[in-house]
Amino acid sequence: MNRGIVPTERIERELRDLVGRLYQLLFTEAQQITRIWYGIPQTIKGADQDENLHKNRG
């Protein structure tokens, strides 16, 4: 939501935490997740077998 910047207002921090928890729930159900930041797509989950590179090392 804010790319790591923690808001100073309590209500904004609570909203940030709530959105983060919601994302976690949604992402566990999703088969594919792509984040787009400044027009650059980043695959976070799914879409190819290199998703878990740390598991593929041998």
C-alpha cells in the first residue's frame, strides 16, 4: 500500500495493517499474483516453474 512507509496517524496504520492481512488471505487463494510497480510487472506467485527458486537448487 505504501511500499514500506509506516504512516504516523494511528487510523492510517490500522488501515495499512488491515489491508496487509487481507492481501495475505487473498494471496493464499490465488493461483497467480503479479505486482506492477511503475509499469514493471513482477511475478510473485504462479505463472512459471521458477517461482520457488530456493526449492529448485538441488
